[in-house]
Amino acid sequence: MSENNFRFDNNDSSKKNNRPQGNPNNLYWVYGLILLFILFSIILLDSNKGEEEITQQRFWNELVKNNYVDHIVIVNEKNVEVYLTREALADEKYKKYNQTRVFGGNNPAFTFRISQNDRYFYEKLDKTGVVFKNEERADYLKDLPTYIFLIGTIVLLWVFFFRRIGNGMGGSQIFNIGKSRASLFDKENRVKVTFSDVAGLEEAKQEVVEIVEFLKNPQKFTRLGGRIPKGVLLVGPPGTGKTLLAKAVAGEAQVPFFSLSGSDFVEMFVGVGAARVRDLFKQAKEKAPCIIFIDEIDAIGRSRGRNNFTGGNDERENTLNQLLVEMDGFNTDSGVILMAATNRPDILDNALLRPGRFDRVISVDKPDIKEREAIFNVHIQKLVKASNVDVHTLAAQTPGFVGADIMNVCNEAALIAARKNKNAVEMEDFNDAIDRVTSGLEKKNKIISPEEKRLIAYHEAGHAVAGWFLEHADPIVKISIIPRGNAGGYVSFLPRETMLYNTEQLTDKVCVSLGGRAAEDIALGTISTGAVSDLDYVTKIAYSMVTIYGMNENVGNISFHDKDDMPLVKPYSEALAEIIDREVYKYVQAAYERVKNLLREHRDALEKLAQALLEKEVLYNVEIEKLIGPRPYPNWSTSVVNSFMPSSR
């Protein structure tokens, strides 16, 4: 295969752009003409133009007497239509009544009215021998407004329905329903994002650099018999930059880039999804070399047969089947590479993940401290920052944050600084922004009774004392009893970046979470509903330790983690379920008694922190150390913890 086969040519797109585009408004003229034609036809069909209304006496004395009546039609037993004979119409006197209807047949010459069930009239007809017939006829002219309303409503519903189906495709929308909805970024509308715009993600970028090389110089890889990958799947939590990374690949390779979401294939009509898949790959082959990017592919790529429901599920499976066929169909030298992103790879169909379709699965994980620092540098460039802003400290303060979270923190910091009428964004603003993102909006004006405020102070002081005197607890940044979000107060910890936790670390986490409930019990002699989130967190950890991590001696080294996400199926007996429940209860109760004993031992520290919180509402690490002494276990990053302390305090 020669390298010229991969020359980027945009002639097709230019021709396409020069085509005259249909005006969707032309359809309204068509509908209007159809409506007018129907109404005009109704009027003509019921038209009796040219007839003359006469009296019943003239009918008998002039027309019947001279044998001019061919027949009469009695409409609805009250209107009489008189039709003349040929001889009468040939007479000069009645010649003007010789008129025919537009759609065939003659119009009546005369009309008159009779009373309903007029026996005298019918008896006289029988005597004279006049031919007559009765007809039941609707009065269309009388009901014309009703017909106009009904027909107009149908036309409007028709237009609205197919506009919804077309969803802005233009032209004859119903005929474009099977067309792909992918957005095309080509030579004229090229993706401008490059790898320099993607901070962090160094390992993932190394993986996709080869994709760019495949598109730029495929001969380098195919000359040795290698095969260019057909598909690349980006897997990672939401907000880690999967879509941005795919755009950077297209920007670096400078090739056409088709972008769409998995839900764009889904439609209410059967077969539409498969048709859109076929059209997408047809367009891609015409634009090769190019990249197809499907975001949230799990919308159509879910494992087949997982649910036994029919209907929309069948349409989704048909779309997935067509996607599998198309990925098998295009050749490895066609220059079309399919990229997809998902944050739920566990539910994807196995046929979609096999080699030959998605040959590469690239993990886009949460950034570490160095990568977060690089991401902060990208977003802070757009801000007017003060000299005291330390990017390394910000990165250390935000473990577990993804790129979207960091962008949100920088934006919130700028808004907070602007709200305070500052000329630059300071470190304190970033600290407030981190609290805003992690804990919710601060509610300083929320009315709290003195009794409730006292309970919250002891509750948060209990968390703080437990975290201060437990070896494996994370360092405390600050304590606050100012409501944020749905919480009356909170203790901010700085978690370590670690992949694994041992039994002692998890147990200390459980004890710290139970510290608030234990402090209420010890100091106030009562408990409140404020520990509901703590208890939920403790229950999840306890059950995970027993049923997933194998950290219980009685249950043993067994894991019941269900990767298929089918909670209705229990892979253990009722007897074992009772043992699990009993072990979880014993573990939580033991942790609760442990933390209560710890708080009784450090009751003075609990009182000092609670009273200080009632006075100041917010305490930072340095202030906590002044009140209850240094922590027995040194902080792993004291400088980062202390950086939260505002300069004004």
C-alpha cells in the first residue's frame, strides 16, 4: 500500500458544501396546497350553483303540468331538487338551467322546501306519477369550520411529528432519519486541540501517539507485516479527559474527525440505529484516513442477553450487531480508526471488546499529584492569580480530583475572588473553592438554634479527636460548624494517595466516622440523626471488609463481589448470610466501643475543641494543635495541611 492512499483530500467535502440545500419551509407550502385542494373539492362536490328557488305552487302548476320534470330528489326529507327533462332544457326559457357539475352529472334546475313527512305532497306525487327518490345528505358547508379545524390539526401534528424525528436534519426530514448524526471536523472545520492542550494523562498520551503515527505514516508499520488497530477504547472515570484526548488525536493527525454519542444511534423506529451505523461508516470510508469517535458507547454496546426484556432492547441489540459487522467489514488498510469512550467497561459486550475490533484498551485513570499540577497550570493560565498561589500545594490538596474537578475549582476560585472585589485570585480563594466543590455551598445565614449548634460542635469535635489520636487516620485540615450543602458541619481530611488499604487503616477510618455519634453520646447523653451519612459509610466499609476483601476470620478469604452488577442474586446461603450480618454487627460495635473509650480518654480535648468551635465556628490544623497539643503521629505532609490556614487568621 502506498503512502499516497492516505493523502488528505477535501474535494468531496467542498462539492458537498456547494450542493443547494433544500429549504425545510417548502414543505409548509405543500401542506397548505393539499389542505386547500381538499377544502375546494368538498365545496365543489356539494355545489348546487345555478339552481333557482321556486315555490311549490309553481312546481305543480308550471313544471309538472307541462311534463317538464324528469325526476326530483328529496334531500333529508325537506329540500326538493328538481331536474328537468331534455325537452324542457331545449326550450329557450329553460336553456340557462342546462349546467353540469365539475366532476360529472347535472345540477338541479330548481329547488324548493317542504315540511318533513308532508303526506299531502307525497300523495300528490303518486297521483301525478313524478319519479322521486329520497337522499340523506350531510351539510358540508354547515360543518365546514369543523372540517377545517380537524384537517389543520392533523397537518400541524404531521409537521411537528416529523420535525421531531428529523431533529434539525433539514430538507425532507423523514427521508434523512437513517442518516448519521455525526459532527464532522474536516479541513475547513478542523479540530484545533493538540497534545499540548491535554495536561497530565502522560501514560495515556503515549498510547495514543502511535494512533497518530498510524494515520500519518502507515507504511512505517505495515512494511513489516503489522496491522493497524481498528479500534481504540478509552476507559476511565467521568471527567478524566477521554473526549479531550480523542480530539487531541484528531488535531495532531490532521485528519477528518467524526464525533457523536452512543445515544445518537437510538431512535423509536426499528432499524434506524443500524441504518445510521451503516451511513456513518460509509461516510468515513469516503473521508479516509479519518477517526470515528463514539462517546458513551455503552449506550449501544451493553452486553447482549443481560436482560430478557423486548422492545427498545431489541433495537439496541440490532444497532450493536450492525456496529460489530461494520468493524469487521472495513479493511485494516482503509485508514478508518474507531475510537470510543466509556466509564463502564464492565457492562460492554464481549464481542465488542475482542481483538480485531477494539484492539487497544487505554486506561485513563485519575491523575496523580504531578499530573494534577500540570492540569492546574493549564487552567490557572487563564486566571489573574496572586503571587501566593502555589500550584504544587493545590495539587496536593486535591487527591482524587479529575480534570473536570480541577477546572471547576479554578472557575469557582475566580468567582469567589470577584465576589470579594479582589484584583487577583489568591490562595485563600482556591481553598474556599475546594471546600465549595467537595462540601457544597456555605450557608452562613442559615438559622440554627443554640442547642442544635452545640450538638453539631460536639459531633464534629468527636470526628476531629478520633482522627487526631488514631495512628492511621488522615491528617486534619480544618473543622467547621458552618453548614455546607446538606451537612450541618464537617471535618476536612487530607487523604493519602494510595492504592491499597490494610485492615488497620480501614478500621481507623470506621472509628473516625463513628467519632461524631460517640461524642454526642458521651458529652450530651443523647444521639441525633446527624450521623446518618457516617453510619451509611461505616456499613458499606464493614460489609466490604467481610464479603469482598476477605478481612474476617469467621467468613474467611472469600469474595462475593459481583462484577455483573446483579444484586438480586446471592452467591451464598442463608446460613452464611446470617454469619455475615453477625460479623458486621460485631465489627461495627467493637469499633464504636473503641472510639468511645478513646474519647473518654481525651475528654478534655473534646471539650476544648467543642467550645472553640462554638466561639470561632472554624478551626484549622494549626489552631487545633495549639488547643490539644501536637498529634502523636506526624502528618505526612504538614506544609500542605498548613497551607489551608488563611493569612488573615
